[in-house]
Amino acid sequence: MTEITQVKRLFFALWPDPETRAQCAALSAALKPAGRPVHPDNLHVTLVFLGSVDEATEAKLIDAAAAIRFAKVSINFDKLDYWRRPRIICLSGKAEDSAAALLVEQLNTIAAALEIPTDDRPYQAHVTLIRKANRLPTLTFTPINWQADAFCLVESCSTPEGVAYRVLKTWQAYEDQPPIDSEAD
Ligand code: ATP
Ligand code: MG
């Protein structure tokens, strides 16, 4: 008998709050002449792309991700880039501190422990705004300060209307967790 295991296409990401999403969507709309804007619901920052993951491995990933302690992430997206090979226009920027890099490092470590190969190039935080782009128009814009107090495990679903992302799980940064009492009196 053949056992059927469900495989999902997964990645870890930062999900925007409504205001950040609106700011990115406005910028993406302004860039429309250069290509195909990413649907506002799909705007995100990839932390680690995992690819095809079976159910058992997904469960282990979720357990491992729940054990991660991480600080809030703040990235100032102040630059537009054109990436020639994937033909995208994306926002790029600098993290305010090491929180994003530390989170990405921890996520890569849990993926490696589960033998999931991940991108070994240096991490570059970006938000894809335009696909099928052929040029980078000149555009002056107000930098977008992306604040994240959580990260997510996301499923990438292909639909007849194009790719759609589904947030499967969200984990909060430790600043938002109630303090642990050192000693009960
Ligand atoms: P499609 O591939 O259907 O055009 P997509 O690229 O938006 O759509 P996915 O390929 O599922 O969707 O990718 C999900 C996220 O992970 C995107 O942000 C994508 O840029 C990123 N990603 C995909 N493949 C890789 C990879 N090999 N290394 C790093 N990031 C990746
Ligand atoms: Mg892709």
C-alpha cells in the first residue's frame, strides 16, 4: 500500500502590519508601469525559504521554531533595487540592529538540523514589489520602517490566479511575552 504524505512549500517570513502593508502597496502601485505589482496580500519579508516539506518535518519545524527566543525586528527599507535574474523590483534596507540576523541564523540552524537545505548566500532583507520587471524607474519615496514583533511560518500555494501565501503559525518576540517570575512569594 502506498502511503500518501502531504508536502507543502514553506518559508519563514515577517508579515506586515496593516500600515506597513499599505505603504508597500502604495509604492508597488506607483511602480506599476515597470512590471506586475505583487498583490498587497502577498507582501512580506522572507527570512528563510524552506521549499518542499512533508507533514512530519513540518511538525518538527513548528516545535523547533516555538523554542526560539528572538527580539523585535526593525528594518528601514529606504532603497529600491532591480534584481536582474529574478526580474523583480524590491525594497531593500538595513536592519536597525542584529535582531533580524540573529533570527535568520536561528531559523537556518533549525532547518539544517532537519536536513532542509537553505540559501547559503548572505541574508539580504527585501520586499518584492514588482515581478516581471525590466527596469528600475526613478522614484523618490518615504522610507518604510518595517517593525515586526513576530515571525511566521508561511505556505506558498499556487492557485489559478497566481501564488497565494497562507500564514500557518506566528511566534511573538520575547519582549511581548509576560515576564517570568523569578520567585513566587
Ligand atoms: P512563484 O515562484 O510562483 O513565482 P513566489 O516566488 O512569490 O511565486 P515562492 O517561490 O513560493 O513564491 O517563494 C516564496 C518566497 O520565498 C518568496 O519571497 C521568494 O522570493 C522566496 N524564495 C523562493 N525560492 C527561494 C530560494 N531558492 N531561496 C531564497 N528565497 C526563495
Ligand atoms: Mg519563486
